[in-house]
Amino acid sequence: MSRVGLQPIRMLMAVALAALLCACNAASESAAPHRPARIAVVISTLNNPWFVVLAETARDEAKQLGYEATIFDSQNDPAKEAAHFENLVASGYGAVLLSATDADGSVANALRARAAHIPVFTMDREINSTEATVSQVLSDNYDGAVSLAQYFVATLGERGRYVELLGLVNDNNTWNRSKGFHSVVDRYPNLKMVAQQSADFDRSRALEVMESILQAQPDIDAVFCGNDAMALGAYQALLGAGRGGRVKVFGFDGSADAVQSIAQGKLAATAMQYPKVMARTVAGFADRYIKGERRFPARVPIAVDLITHHNVSRFVDRGTRPNS
Amino acid sequence: MARARIPERSRWRIVAGWLVGTVVVLALFPPFHIRPLSAVGVAQKASAGVNVPGFAERFWDEKLVSPAVPGSEAAAVVAALVQDPALAAGKYGRRAGVGGKTFFLVSGAGRVASIDQTGVWIDVGGAQTPRVLLLTGPVFGNALRDVTGLLNLSDDSSADSNSLSRQLNHLSETRAQAALQGARVGASIAFRAAGEIDDASQAVPVLRLAPIRVEVRP
């Protein structure tokens, strides 16, 4: 058979094969059930119970809205977070609800998702780009720290020596809390900060750091901590040094342990953030985005409430506003 | 069957030719492109270079002090707060985010009822107890920044927004509080000021106000 004679047969076979493939594809599409869009909840850490509430509420709310939702734990490691983003971009997720590990470092991850047309909504932890995210739903940490600091000043009678334990130094929440606190406390010259050190928002690290600070500065009146986990670690260190109850310890977050400790007189105060409100808000935003809405506020501040022994009984359900 | 042996030099020429050809083809038709993320339509916003003190002064002069931005009548706000704080907040106040504090921009006139280390208490009429306090000490919080609702802060970094609050509070302390230094009990006073009520607090509401403009007449 000549080469010219084979050409039409090959073409016919190719067309028949293509038609067969199309038919198979169409059949499989019609046979497969409709898969809902998937939402990724990328959380900075699941080591802290506060973030567990944030992550699980976001996941549950997304499921409630009809999506498949998966939690990715970054373990406070920007490299792990980057790997999660590579994964979820490749897997074609419909939206990302992000609690970032690093205000600057996480921007590239959010931009990668954005470039793949996957919207990113941050919750609790701000990233330094409004272009990379659709919306950032954040606690008003500065205002919460201002309220806490005013109570701190009143409790200490405008004089005393104190220690500050900072959170992760590359996280905006750390500095918004610290700056809000100092915007008040620094106005009172008889309040002296004798040590300021980072304990990475971590309870055991705070215990170690506080033990070390107490070696050099045993005579203190108060400790201001950037979160409740550190406050509880600091309290443990003070207890070990025989100073428990005599040194006022202030936290931030409103975790269940901290609220309980305020009721028991172990901690002086904390600032209640509302992880459930933040998580539900971003999940709702993601749902509206997937359904076509495109106008969202770049940042939504969520109020933070001061909890002291005067009002602690009202804050029973962690993460939900008492009046809501 | 014996194959014709290619000379060593020619073999290297063939390999080099293939390599050059591959490089030329890849250069002309690259299998992938490396582009900065900013080039795909998204760019990180730089927040540096915002002149917060200058912006605060302009906002103070053009908006906070300006009668074109109306404040609520202090006596009406106080009366409403005493009756039902939630209703008063809805009618006269403004919130900046989800939950939390309600901000009030008020104007009014009255008599100085008392003076203490926190500030000057004003009797604006109607309420039995003076519930308006014009602060004479440090001013904290976001009332001056958020009370008008004229600032769209959502595109700024939280650090810039917080810095703006600090600057406006500083202007209240340096520009407006000076006029309160001459206040005496019984003096007439006219004022414009901003303050906040915390809805989580169940205490009897007191309007603690950061002064914006104050006139005292003996």
C-alpha cells in the first residue's frame, strides 16, 4: 500500500480517537457528582488553643456554607506555610482563609495564590500588603492594648517596675499590642520597664525567659505579656520564685485558661479577642467571593474587650461577644 | 556488519552542534517564563513615606474643627445615654468595625460643675449629675480618628492608622486643652469634642471627651 493511501486512514483514526476521548470525558463529567469548591484554612499554629478555636471555627463555618474545608498547620514556620500554599494552588482550592506566620514573609505566599486567582482572606494576623489579600479581618490590637494599659496604670497606682514579654518579633500583632501599651504607660514617668524580651507567644518559652529575667530583676510589680500563653508561663515562673500573686500579670487574647485564671485571681487582666467572630466573618467573605461578589473592605477591625476580675463572669463563652 | 567509525573530532562537533542548537531553540522558545509577581498584576504596597503628622494636622483643621462636619447636641446625647445607651449609640454614635466602642462627636454649652485631676466636668442641663467630662490629661484611643467616618483607613497599614490616632490625640492635648486651664467652677463653657462609650461596660455612661475646640467665659 502506498504512503498516500495511508494518510486518510490515519486521519480517520485520529478523529475517531478524539471523538471517543471526548465522549468518555463527557460521560465521566455527567456521571460524577458536583464537587463543591474547597476552602483552605492555613493556620499559623495549632499548638496554641486560641488558634485551634480560630481554625476549627473557620473550617466548620465553611462546611456549614457548603464547602469542603481543610486545615493546614504551618507550625509558626514560614517555610511550612509556603509549602501549604504550593500545595493548595496546585490542588485548585477556591479560597484561602489565612492566619499568617510572618507579616512580611507571608506576602509572597498570598501573592502566589492571588496570581492563581485564589482569593486570600486573612484572619487575626495581618500581612503587610492590601494588594495580596481581598480582605483582612483583624482584632483591633492597638485599641485593646490601650484599654489594657489604662487598667494596668490604674492597678499599679501609676508607679512601679515592670517587665514586658513580646510575641513573635516579625508579627504585626506583637508591635501593635506593644505600641498601644506603651502609648499609655510611657506617659507615666514613675512606671519603669526593667526588661523587655521576646518569648515568641509561647508558654514554655515565657517560663524560661521569665525565670531568667527574675534572676536579674527580682524586684518587679507587674508583667505585661503580648498573649495569654506567655502570661500563664510568666505566672508559673513567678510562682516558682515565690512571687505568685504579688506580681500583677497581664495577658492578651482571652483564652479559656486565662479567663479562668483571672476568675481565680492569678492573672490581673487580659484583652478578649473574638476568634469565632473573625473566623465566621472571613468564611462568609470567602463564600460571597466564590459566588461572585468582589467589593470587600480591605481591612475590618474587630473590637477587643478588657477582662478584669470586675467583669470576668460575663465572658463565659470564649470567642463570642457577651452581647452577641 | 561493521558500522563506519565516526572520527573523534567529528563526534565532538556533532555533540557541540546539538548543544548549540538546543540552546538556540530554548532561547527562542523558552519552556517557561520567570516573571516577578508584581508583573502579574499584583504588587506589594509600600506603606513607607506616609506623612502622618502632616495628615493629622490637615484632618484636624479641615474636618474635626470645621462646623461643616456637624456634631450632635451634647445635652441630647447625655439624655439619650442615661435612658438607653444602646439606642443613644444607634442614634448619635458611630462604630468603626465589628463590635466594641461607639464614638460620639458632640458640641454643646453649659457650666463648669467641678474640676478634678482627670478634667473639667460640665453640666449641660437636663441630667441631674454632670455626665460630660472634658479631659485635661493624656488623651488615648481612636475617637478623634474614627468619630467622623470621613477617613477610609482600610487601605493603610494598621501601624499608620494607630500612629494617626496618636497624632490627633496629641493635637487635642496641645491645641484644645490649653483653653481649659483657665476654667473655674461656675464659668460658662462652649465646646466641641469627641469621645467613646464602651458597650461591654455596664457602668452608668459618662461622656469622657477629648476636646477639639473650647471657649471659656468667666
